[in-house]
Amino acid sequence: DLDKEMQEMDVEEKDAQNDYEKYVQDSADKRAQDSKSIEEKESAKADSEAALGKAELDKKTKFQESYATAMILKDLHLECDWLVGNFEMRKEARVGEIDSLKKAKAILSGADFA
């Protein structure tokens, strides 16, 4: 009877040892998977942060370009408003200049306006 109990205890101890070794191996595998997962996530995070930095720089550059374009359009609009507002006056001045040039040409050609 004692031999039987000893055998049962040996079997239980071997089973317990096998369970423990399996648990340790599973834990080691889990740690390895977790480490790999952390490395992958850190790499993805670094890539995302780099992409974010580039996107922010691109956004800033585009904003500056847009602002510069808006300033050019504003200046052109002001210039155009001035040209439209003074068109008639400039037209009359040009007609006067043309008339004066024709008279000067005629005088140089020997015409007498006296």
C-alpha cells in the first residue's frame, strides 16, 4: 500500500512538474510575443509621429503659400479698383496727349496754327 502511494505521489509530482514547465514555457512565449508587439507598436508610433510632423510642416507651408497668394490677389484687386475708378480720367488724358502729339507733329511738319 505504501508503494502504491509513493507511485501516486511520484506521478502527481511529475504531472505537477510538467504543468509548471509548461506554464513557464507559455509565460516565456507570452513575454516574447508581448515584446515583439511592443516593438511593432513603438515602430508604428514613430512612423506616425514622423508622418504627423511632415503633415504639420506641409500644412504650415501651404498656409504660408495661401497667405502669400491672398496678399497678391488683394494687391491686384486694389490696383484693378484704381484702374477702373480712374479709367475715364486716364482716357481723357490720353486723348489730350494724342491731340497734343498730333499738333506737335503738324507744327514740326510746317503747319501754322496762328
